[in-house]
Amino acid sequence: MKSLLRTLFALVLGWLAAGIVRKYKPKIVMVTGSVGKTSTKDAVAAALSTGYYVRRSEKSFNSEFGVPLTIIGVGSPWASPAAWLRVFGEAFAVRFFPTHYPNLLVLEVGADRPGDLAKIMKIALPDAVVVTKLPEVPVHVEAYPTPAAVREEEFYPAYALDEGMPLIMNAEDEYAIAMSARLTARTFTFGVGEQADVRITHPKVFVEGGRVSGMQAILKVSDEESPLTVYDTVGQPALYAPAAAVATAVALGLSVEDALEGLKAFAPPPGRARILSGKDGAVLIDDSYNSSPTATVEALASLNLVAGEQNLRRIAILGDMLELGRYSHEEHERIGTLAARQTDLLVTVGIRARGIAAAALEAGMSETSIQQFSTSEEAATALTELIGKGDAVLIKGSQSIRTERITEALLSAPEDQELLVRQSLQWKSR
């Protein structure tokens, strides 16, 4: 019965949302890829805000429910019947009565299983597509026959682009670049390589008042160079989102200057490499939103960047990486081998993450430098006594491992809890 209701609600929501798109005809920018979608979506919306009346997906609303909710302009009703009535009431009002509707939508789109993006594309088609990254072993691969099938699904929105429409990609993403060769879209790239249309140069950690406060770089577009500062987040991936946003803005006719002006309002979303103050002076890198092999490799690099800047002890708290299917064992082992070289103290959380610990031990890390816990609650209790001044602490794990609970326990200021991911009453009660 619940499955039938879910299907029915999705169909009605989709029908209403598609009607709204047909009625108001907003320009649509779709953001897809395996990692970095939410940060990129938020940055794109900020960059375009100087030239358009923009609405963006809230949080990570990227499913057959999330996309219609964004188009309608309402939040998630969760399981509340009254809230669902309000959603449908608002949808009918927007669909059948005039309103001041945005002229540009930035929609994050995602897939958990085959066919998810095809459902979304029946609701709305893109005028521009941003592909963040298509890694070798993507998250959700357990639901697909091969990693290539996941990449094909995530690239799917690009196939809807007519000739000359903008396709924005990471210049170092060999999979996206190869797949784009089939298309007649106009391609724009961002990245650190010389071939990127929007090139990130001179990236560095930004320190203010003795505290790591963000990242800085120079963006080069043609012969124009512009300084970029991103606050409250660290790592090279933190620079990719604004670079992609500038590339999107340029593709849609805005100037680099206007895009950077809009980006002043950009703030990294919770749980994405956010820099927070930890107990007794520790530096926390809260990357607890989700996890995958590619994202964990990048997170460990970010940890080393921060630790190297201020000569700190490197502590990595790594939870299970889920939905990897038959690739799970080898990918957890690969991360463990890497962690042995890039951390001073390794903490694992969850059954699968034991493979990280075992591989780190095999790679030469001492047993006294590895701690293992079954749950985030256990880890949080133990770790509050272990960290302090002189420590850089990375917290990362898949969503259901709930590693944000560890971050919460390690915060120096309880009021910073509002900066964490999954803090709604619905999530806190789970």
C-alpha cells in the first residue's frame, strides 16, 4: 500500500511540476554527477543570481520527489498528511493561477537506481547541464550492472541538450569528456589543467587570524584573472564548485565579474568539508554528509592540506562507504592503504570500515594508531577525550552511518550544531 501511494504521489507531483514548467517556461540548469552536486548547485545559483531570478533545489532535493518540490517551491512534507495537503494546494495554485515565478531554475538531479533520471527528464528538460564528476567507482554502483552504467545514467541529462546548448564539465574528468564527444552541445570546462576554460590556479589554504578559514585561488578565464576566496570549507574540491559556477555563468552570457559578485553569497552546504572549531582547539573538517571512494580520497588530501599548513596531527574518522556492491571490499582496502600514509591516527566506524583498518595495518600503520568502533555513538563517546589542540580531524562516512553525531560531540561550541547536516527534527528522531 505504501509503495502504491508513493508511486501515485510521484506521478501527481510530476504532472503538476511539468505543467508549471510548461506554463512559466523558466530556463533550466541541471546539475548531475557522482560527487559535489549540492555544493555546485548552490554555487551556480549564487553566480547566476546577478542576471536571473533564480530558484535552486533545497538541500539535496534531487529525486523524482525532490525535483518537483523545487519546481513547485515548497519544502519536504516528510510523512505529514497536513504538509502533503499544503504541497498539493500550493502546486495547484502555482499551476492554475498567475504568480511571479523564477525565470531560471537550478535543479540538482541524482539517481539511486536505473531509470531514475529518465523519470525526472519527463518533468523538465535542461537548457544547460553541469556534470560535476563521473568517477571510476561511483556511489550507488551496487544497483547497476557496471560502473559505466552509473556514469551513463548520470550523464543522461546531457543527451537532452540541443545543438549549441551549454554543457559544463570538469576538464580532468576523462569519462565526461569522452561521452561529450557524441554531442553537438557547446562545451565549457573548469579545473586546474591548462586546457580548462575556467582554470583554477595558485590554490592555497586561507588562514585568517591564525585560523584556517577557507580556500583561495586565482581563476583564469581567457586572459582575465580574478581572485577567488571560498570561506568555511577546505580542499581543492571546494574550489571546483565556484569554478563550475563561473563557467556556467559565462556559458549563459554573464560576465566573470557578475558571476564572482553573485558568488559572494555562496556558502558551502553542511557536511561538505566544513571547517569547524573542535574541543580544546582542534580543527574539525566536517565531511559527514556522505561518502564514496573518490570523495574519501579527496577528503584525505584536504586533511593533509590543513594539517600541513599548521603542522597538526592528522586524525581521520572514516565510516562505511555504502552502496558499492561487489567493489566494496577492494575499495575499503584501497582507502585503508592510502590512510596508512596520510594519517597519524585512523578511526573507523562500521562493519565495512573494518576493511579500512585491516588494510592500514597491513600497509604498516601501527596497531596503536588505529581505533575501530561499530557505531558513531560509540566513537563519539570515546573520541571526546582524544582530540585537542594540535589536531586536524576529518569526519566522513556514508549517510546511514550518521557520522555527523561524532562531529556534534567534538564541537567546541554547542551552538555550531546548526551548521551540521541532518539537524531537522525528522532526522534527529531517526
